[in-house]
Amino acid sequence: MKTKASITIFLLVASTVAITSLTGAAAARSAVKDEDRYANCMDMADRSPDKGINLALAWIADGGGVPARHCEAYGLARLGEHAEAAARFLKIAEDMRIGRDMPIRMGKRIVASAPMLADMYGQAANAWLLADELVRAEDAIDLALTLAPKNTPQEYELVLDRARIAAADEDFQLALRDLDYVLKGDPGRKDILVLVAAAARGVGDYGRANQALEAFQAVFPNNATGYLELGNLRHAEGDRKAARQAWLKVLLLEDQGPSADAARANIQKMDVQAADTPAG
């Protein structure tokens, strides 16, 4: 899940909690306290989701509002409760839009800006994606993109999210189109070339896939995901030996993790297929 942008945003929002009832040095101390509380809650939710959720619930009871609720939702996502987290991210966005449960400043309740809402809808989209709720993910990311300022880093990140959702739905044409849009706006994003390779492979453009993957591995020569895609590409091209070598390289680089799990599964599947193929 993408959270760094919201961490920064909510640190700012959390720093305004209770400011209307205090002035001067007391207000400053309260702002720092709330900022620290949010940072500590998110850090705990990242390291130990159960404990982070407990901190969030206690803060909610203290009137922590949206920042506390966001910490709770993030903790649920870290626990793998992606659908529940997505629903909460959406409810938070709806409340942020009208200022419900938001801090008060200068006698007025804060209403979220369009970029803040875009980020929250983007988090909901990613959570729906992880929950395998692709239609809901598409709806959330489309809403996020209507709110994000054009030709900004935020828009590019959300377009990347849409590309991932499209790929999960096997719409590789849309995924490739979105990736090309990001590369046109931000040519320095060499890190997404592995995604370009996967999308190009998905549409059968092996020449483009090889070109993108070579460029990616030139910058990230020991990246496990790069070798995973290399194996996928070689397998698609019919070169089983090269595919196996690439997937074994993944396991040398990364014994555990998503890339390692995928490489092992691919090798096992290929071995089963080979065993089931009649000789001669």
C-alpha cells in the first residue's frame, strides 16, 4: 500500500487538533503532541498492526478524528484485511470531503483539498486491488484521478496505480498506455520499466518487452523483480531453459518475498508440465 504521501498530509492535519481551545505555547505543545501521536501510531501499525490498531482505537476514543481513523485503516491493511481497510479509506474520504471528523482551525472545520482526497481514494483503490475487488478498485482510482492535479507527481503515481489495476484485470493495452503516459511526463522513472516489460509481454510485443527490461536491468542489475520478469518473458518466448535460469537467479537474490514465491511457483509449474508431456 502507498502511504508516504498521506503520512505527510495527515501529520499536517493532526497538528491542528485541539488548536482552537489553546493558544500560544500550549497550542504549539499540543500540535507537536498530536503530530507525534500520529507518527507513532502509523509506525506501530506498520511494525505491529494489532498494536497499531489498539493505539488508533484509543486515540479515536480521545477524539483523534480522521488521523486516528486513518491509522486504524492502515493497520487493517497491514493485517491483510484489505476489503475492510478499503471501505474505511472510502468513508474517511467522504468525511474529509465535507469536513466531518476533521480538525477545527480558526473556528472552522477543515475540509480536505482535492489532492488530499485523491490520495485517500488512491489508497482505497490499492486496498480494493489487494482484496481482488477489481471493479471497486477501478471506480476508486478513476475518482482519484478526477481530483489529482494534472501533470504532477501525484497524478503519475495514481496513473501507475491504474496501470497495476488494469494489468490485474488483464487489460494490458490500458496498462501499457498508462505506463507510457507516465514515462512521457517523467522520463526518469526507470523503475517502472519492468512494468512496461510485463505489459508489453501481455500484449505480445516481445520486442518492446525485451527493450524495456534491458533498460531496467541496466539501472537495477540485481533486482529480483527484474529477473522474475526476465523468466516470464523467456517462458513466453518458448525458451524454458533461459526461463528457469532467470527464476533461479531470483531465488539467489531473494530467498523470501513475493518475487521468490512467484519464481518458485513458476519453476514448479514448469516442472509439472514437463513431467506430463509425453516423450518423443
